[in-house]
Amino acid sequence: MTTKNNIFTLPKKSRFVKQIMINVLLSTFSLISFTSCETDNDINDFQTNSPVFDLDLFEQNLIDYIEAGGDSPIGWAYTISKNGNLARSNAYGQARTSADGATDFTLNKEINVASVTKFYTAIAVMQLLEANDLTIEDKITDWLPDSWAQGPGVSELSFKDLLKHESGLQSTNNNFDTTLGYDGLKDCIETGVVNSKTRNYLNVNFALYRVLIPSLWSTISNNAIDIENDANTQFMYLLYMQENIFNRLSLPLVGCVPEDRETSTLYYNANDSNTNTNGQYYGSWNNKSGGGGYFMTTLEMAKVNAFFEQTEVLVTKDQRDQMKLHRLGMDTEDAADEIHGNYYGKAGSIGTSSDATVSQGVRTQIVMFPSNRVDCVIVMNSQGVTLQNTTSLRQMIYNAYNAAWVQP
């Protein structure tokens, strides 16, 4: 079932209501009349012949491209928003198969959003840097725990280096409990900048913000925060995110702990024809949060997109522009496919193996298309899905969007 015109309600007493009213008045500022002495030509027949975006076609393309092969997601969902309002949405398949007690996947079913978490963390960083009169170019050195030995090059590491995955730190993207836990972060800083400071996608860059965000928050709050303590950093990171991102959107109790094991979404491989195969369960990600681990519904993810892109509830316009300019907490630019203005998004993926044909896991993607104020969320609880003409979920969304521009 497709839903339309379900508006994401702004929080009461929003400081943007006045601006919205002004915008409405400006949109009706004037009507320009054209007249002609040539009575046999109707100016209303003039057309630009430029391609126009077809929202219905975009939606159908997404469905068709995901269902293109025989290996469809076990469960998946999508939202499409226009001007900050939910325009299209649906969910398909199962959150849990019959082997795990069959449960339908829905728009309100929580899923691990994986690295889309980095986008939310980046929003928090932008808020706190401004509150501390800092910029992304400032160094992280003074905001790390005093007891952490800082290896070579750490004194020159900037917030921007972490946000762009250009830190040169040494880490891997596996063994999360070890590499992204408190001791793993401490060891990483002690090892220091030992690689080239070019882009190298590492979860540790954002996991470090689980410590840096409480540190930055401590200086502007009334409470001293002990960042020498692992449990404190976990708690305060999650508390800051709740109070300053999710509460602003009236989204209560968003966190890095899943639903009960007996009911939570599980994670599969779409190639597995064995109906008796149990799905993977993801437990708490509190101890390795920052770069991943939030459990959210598809609708909750869409709401963050809408308020980030269409309002200043989460970030100011300048902060949003800076995040886009440098792709902070976002995927890198893809100039060859961003043919209708710039596209901004963030991918997420977790799997049990590097072999997609057997890996069980999750895939998520958010994309914002500012040129016509459209954004999109897709989540699936399956690896190994056969997409049309690509293995990249982001590329598939770009293809579906670009193919939805048609001649009038």
C-alpha cells in the first residue's frame, strides 16, 4: 500500500513557523500576465521541453530495480518525501522468516541502520563545534581523555579529518567490539597517524566521537563529564544524541539497543533457499556506537532527513551547507551520476562475510536530492540482493531517480 501526504509535523513553537509563513506569502507575491496582439497564437502553448521529475515513476523504478532479480530482500521498506512531507512509502517481506517465527516487515519495524549512524553523529558534531566556538578545522587533541597517550600526528588531527575519513589512523572495519570499544579507541590514538591522510573509510573515525561528543558537551553543560570512563562516554553520547537530535523531532527513546530478541528484526542472505536458516541477531551497540548501531524505523529515518534538509531544527543553513560541501558524515561525491544537481546520502552495511552470496546482514541508504526537494530512505534486512545493473544500493537509487526525469 502506498501512502501519500502524511506530513511530518514540526515541533510546537518552532522558530521556523514565522519563516514558513513568510515563504508562503512570497510564493503568492505576484502573478505576471502576458498579452499578445497575435490572436492566432496562444502563449499558454509554450513549453520548455526540459525533462520533468515524475515522482510516481521514481517510486516504481525503486520497486522494479530492487525486485529485478530472483534474490529479493527477505524484508525491505522505502520512503520518498517531497518538500519535507512523506509522499510515498511501503514495506515488503519479513522481518523474521518462518524459521524464526514469521513476522512481517513494516515501516514501523526497527532495523539496525548501520553506518547511516555516521550522518546523525556528524549533525551532533556540527552543533557542538558551534556551541564551543570551534570549527571543523580545529584540533581534537585537547578534547581527548588526559590519560590517553597521543601517538605521532594526533596533535594535528582535526575534527574534519575524522568526519571525512582522512585521519591516517590505523584500524580495521571488523572485530567491532575490539576495534571500536573504548580500549580499541585508546590504542588507536596511542598508535597515532601512521598512514597517509587521504580518504580511508574507517569506522574508528566516528567511533571516536563517542568520546569527543561528551567531551565537547561537558564544557557547555552544567555537569562535568568523566570521559576517562567507558560507561560514562557511552551514556553521555547517547544522551546528547537523544536530547539534541531525536527529542527535537519528537522521536522518543531512539537508541543502540534492539527490540527484544524474540521479536526484533533479524538479518539474512537473500540467496539462501534453506527456509530453516536462522537469521542473525544484533545485540546492543552501546559499547561501539558513534559510527554505527542505531536501531530505528524507516519512518524515523525519513523524519531526520526531512528536518535536516528542509528546516533549521537540527542544523543551521550554514552548517548544512558545510556538511554538504565537505560531505561530512556522508558518501563521497559521484559527479558522473549526479546529473540533476548534487545528491547527498549515506550508506550502511553490516555482514557476516565479505562474500555477498553467503553473508547475512543489513543494508541501508538515505539520499537527498535538493534540486527538487526530494529525499529517499531504503532499508533491507538482507545481504546478497540482486539489484538491477549494480551491486550498490546507492547507485541503484541514483539510477532510479535519474530515469524518473522524463520529457513533458
